[in-house]
Amino acid sequence: MKAEKSKLYRKEGLYGYLFIAAPVIGFLIFSMIPVAYSSYAAFTDWDGLSQMNFIGLENFKALLHDEYFHKAMFNTIFLMIGIPIGIILSLLLAMGLNRGIWATSTFRVIYYIPVISSIAAIAILWQWAFNGDYGLINQFLGYFGIEGPNWLSDKDTVKPGLILMTVWKGLGYTMLLYLAAIQSVPKTYYEAAKLDGANAFQIFRHITLPMVKPVTFFIVVTSIIGGAQVFTEINIMTPTGGPEYSSATVVFYIWEKAFGNFQLGYASAMAMVLGIFIFVVTLIQFKINEKTSYDMD
Amino acid sequence: MKNKKFNILFLALFLMIGAVLSGCSNGGSASEDSGGKKELTFMFRGQPQEQAAYKAVVKKFEEANPDVKVNIVVTAGDQYDTKLQAAIAGRKIPDVFFYNPGQLKAYVNSNVLRDITEYVEGSEGVNLDDIWETGVAKYQYDGKETGTGAIYGLPKDLGPFALGYNKTMFEKAGIALPDKDKPMTWDEFINVSKQLTQDTNGDGKMDQYGTGFNVNWALQPFVWSNGADFVDETYTKVTVDDPKFVEALQYFADMQNKYKVTPSIGEAQSLDTYQRWLRGQLAFFPVGPWDMGTFEKELKFEYDLMPWPAGSTGESAAWIGSLGIGVSKTSKNPEAAAELAMYLSADQEGQQALIDQRVQIPNSVKVAEEWAADTSIVPENKQEFLDIINDYGRSHSTDFTYNGEWLDYFFANVQPVLDGKKTAAEYTKEVQPKMQELLDKAVKQEEQSKK
């Protein structure tokens, strides 16, 4: 009896490994090997064409004084302002839709369409919307007598413009996550709170918000990781990195260096710094989350 | 029973890994003989109508050379460089591919491009004398300088960037048409532009302008015709702080800020001025050969070409763009690959197909001259394109440097000058050191690549 069970266990374990083998092998081949290769390249003067020469920390030293890298880093972080805005808006939307208002599922579809659309198509669409003369946005502003700026070619408006777009694009996804989270909050908590005489804000503050906290944490972590790697929309909407390089992100700069200027070694060094940056930020978030989390049970 | 299941699972897994691995090693592989045929990979980019034209030419090449099979890899314009670079880094270089003259040195020094001089000179189909000398020179490199030495490619086309004008607008305003031989002076250009900058429907807002140039493409003719350049003759020193350069840049910015002959600030984005030109709101606008097809269909007015206004040298200047067709050094069938490259560049029928699409001018001097004289093809003064190639056209400065980063810096930060927030003198003084630093880096990179 016992022997039988352990054999079954063993077999199941084997199956289990087999099932995870495909993604693990894929990850090793397509992620780990390139990462290792690029990590080495970061310490060389590789131009992507000829052989690599080891140059130690030269690339990293150069990074410290690279004005464009600092600018790109700043831009990348600046564009993340969209993350809290998106989170607040989608939480509000999710709560609205949760009240069972008219045509809820239609709204869900509408908000979700941008999420499943190709980012390239969206970027082109918004490029037109932001056009200074004929763009939808400026036409709309025109109805209120506001003369809109030429969004993408002014260094002061290009970042807000991009933030607007990313918020719009991510809204549906975040909203859906929140909606699911809100719907799984046990009704009994709300009933109990109402019996105790809690008002709407108190209910939100002390029940809804804590209950959706794991989702918020997930969204913040994934958004920051994604936000650090913004590239496609920048490349399409401002192919030169924007006026005075005001919309270039780190990944955009890496790409320009690697594929435009034959500096793959240097680009790898930047990629490594970016990778470490993301890792550290994520680590800090997990630490903070640990400290402030609590159990319902 | 269970065992069998297990085996199947195992098999499936192995197949999957196998597929992944082989996909890795075989992807985009070049020139494996299959069934006795020589296989070539041809990688290129282009607008949809260009793609169709090139595919047709390749098909014809295959018919003429039954022992050769050509695999076509085509990408959208903005992804091309990335894909090519990735192919090179992975040492899976396509046998025949398009490349930018600016990449010539880097690709030769790192053994990406093959010297095809012997094939070109020994070829029956290609008469080297009949292809624009300027065009071939763009792909010659003697190990030190470009423009002479071994041939590392042939021009796909030459793109002389001419200045066009709205003929109908001139006629309506009763202004004499620009001379097609004698360039305007800068003052004359401003005067005519001022006369044509009008409010035609009387709503108090300007709706017709002299011009609206995109600085990235249109600053060069002004700089060069004023006797200045971005870089010195040795291509090692950035010369944007030269007073003549400053003057040209200031003049360029003044068109908008001082003379007000262009759409106002904030409307100068290239798409917009291009749209305005299409709508007939601009008197002058740059025209490249690739524009002819669109302009023939879209423009509701007549247009023609003229020399660029001339600065202090009294002579026009314009740039000639180009895209080259090169052969990979690692190609296993270099002869067939060189044949294909030559066929694409110089084959008469293939060329005709592209010319009919109105996307380029003929690579053959003889055909081009006949084409320019053919008045049924708009614009009438196509000779201006040929004049640029023969007389006053120049290559982009970045064609001679290892990379274009130093010049990108100039254009990326120039907006405040165009907006009138900075003077040209202030700006050029400010960016010169930084540009120099980037150029120094490119020079150093070039030296290293030769090792």
C-alpha cells in the first residue's frame, strides 16, 4: 500500500517536472543565455559586428557622465506618474461598474478594447490624436475655446501626452483586476459595517481598500516593471526621442545606441543598470508589502 | 498502458525542444543548397508599392536564373536596421541586403560586406559607366576613405532632394515663376515668400504661406550654400560654430520667427507642413523622387522643381540620399548574390517597373536623361533632379563618419532655436563641444573596428 503510493507520487512528480520543462527550457534558451551574454558584453567595447574586447568598467564609468542616459532615466521615472493616476481611476471605475449600473458589460468591453489592441496601432492612433492642427484632442479643446499645444513636438507637453495615453491604455486591465477583487469581498463585511453605522467613505476606507490591497500591490509591481521598459510607443510617436530628448526612455536610448550607433557593449551596460534598478525597486516594494500586510483570519 | 502514455509525452517534449533548438540554429540561414538550387536570402525594406515592384523584379531574376532560388525577407522601414543588426550580430547575414551608405565603413571593417568589384567589372548586364558615378562612389571604400576604392555595393537608387514650388499659386498671385537655372538669393526667397503668405479667405488668419521646412531635412541646403558644413573635410572636427553656419541656421529660424513666412510655431511639425503642401497652402516645399507618385495622385495644383535658394556662395546645394544593395561576406554563393545585387540595381526592365511606380529616378544615366526629357511625367523640370546629381548635390555628412550620433544630437536639441527662444550663435556654441565629443567617440570606434 505504502510502496504503491510513493510510486504514484514519484510518477506524478516526474510528470510535473515534464510539464514545467517546456517553459523552463524556453526560459533558459531565450532569456538566461541572452542575459548572460549581454552581462558579459556590458564589460566590453562590442559594436555588434566585430569581436568583443574586455574593457572592464569603462562603460559604467561613461554612464555616470552620460547626459542622455540621465535624461532618459529621468523621463522613464517621470512617465511613471501615470501609474498612480491609472490606479485611482480604475479603482473608481471598478467601484462604479460594481454597483450594477446600466450596461455594465458594454462598459467593460469598451474599457478593455485598448488592452487587447496592438500597442503599435494605438501609438499611431494617438499620434494623430495629438497632432497640433488636426488632432482630435486639440479639436475637442477647441470647443471650449482652448488652443491646444502641439503635443508631441513641445518638450513640456510631450510627457503629459504620453502619460495620458498610457493611462488610457492600461485602464481596462487594472479595472478588471479591481472589479474581480471587489466582487470577491464577502458581502457580510459590508452588512456588518452598515449595521454598525459606517458611512460610505468609512466602508471604502476600512473594508474595500484593505480587501483589494493584494491586487493593488500586484498592479504597482507589474506596472513599475513594465513602466521601466517603455519603448514601442516612444519609438513610434517620437522617433527621434522627442524635442530635446524629452520623451526618450532608457530602453529607447539603449535601442538607439545598440542598433543605431554600433555600441552594443555600452547598451548592454545600460540594460544591466536598468535591470538592477528594476530588481531593487521591486525588492523594496516586497519588503514594504511584508511590513504592512495583515491577515483577515 | 501507462508506460506508453509516458513515452508519448516524452516524445512530444523532445520534439518540442528539438523544434525550438533547430528554429534557433536555422532561422534565416543563408544559402544552403537544396535540391541542387542555390539559395539566396534577400533582405530589404520599402513602401508597399516598392515592395511589390521589388518582388516582381526578384521573380524575373529567378526566371532568368533557374538554378537560383531567392528567399525574400522584407520588413517595414522603421524595423529594418534593427533586424539587419540582429542578423549580423547572430552571424546570419542575408546574402543580399539593403544598407545605408552611413554604415559602409562599419560593415566593411567588420567583415559584413563583400568586395564585389570583380563581379561588377566582369558583368555583361551592368555597364558601370552607365550608372551614376555619384551613386557607385557612395559604396566605394579604400579602407581609409569612402568614395574611392573597392566596390561594396550598388545603389538601389539615388534620392536627390530638390525644392518644389506650387506653380498654380504663383500664377494666381501673378508672380514670375522661379528661374530653373539661376537660384534665388536668400533675400529674394524671403520676398517672394512674403508676397505669397496671405489670408486668402479674409477670416483674419493666414491660410497660405511661403514655406514650412523640416529642419532635419531642409537645413543642409542653406548651410552648404552659405559655404559652411556640419563637419570639416577630414570628418573629425565639428564646425557648427562657424559664423557662416550660424548665419544659415539663424536665417532658417528667422523664416518662421522674423519674416513669418511659415506656419507659426507649434505648427511646424513635418506632418503638418507636408499636409499643408498637399492642400496647396505652401508655395515652396522639398520634393524627393519618392514623392512623385503621391504628388501626381494627390495634388490638385501644378508643381515644378527649382534650384534651392543660394546663400553667400551664390550657388545652390542639396543633398542626395541613397540606399545601397550589398552582398554578404559570408554568402556561400557570392557570385549569384552579386548577380542579384546587380540585377536589382541596373537591370533595365526591373528599373522600368520601379520608375513606373514613380518612386525613384532611373539608375542608368541614359534612361534617366530620356526620362527627364519626357514631358508627360510630372513634374516638368525633372532635370533639376539630374542637376543635383551631376552638379550641386552632396552626401550627408554622416555618410562619412562611423555613426550619426553626433549629428543626431544637433537635431534633437535644435527646437529652441526654431522657436526663437535661443539664437543660433548661442545654440551652436553650446552644442559644439558635445557634438565633438560624440564625433571623437565615433572616430575612436572606427579605429578600433579596423583592428
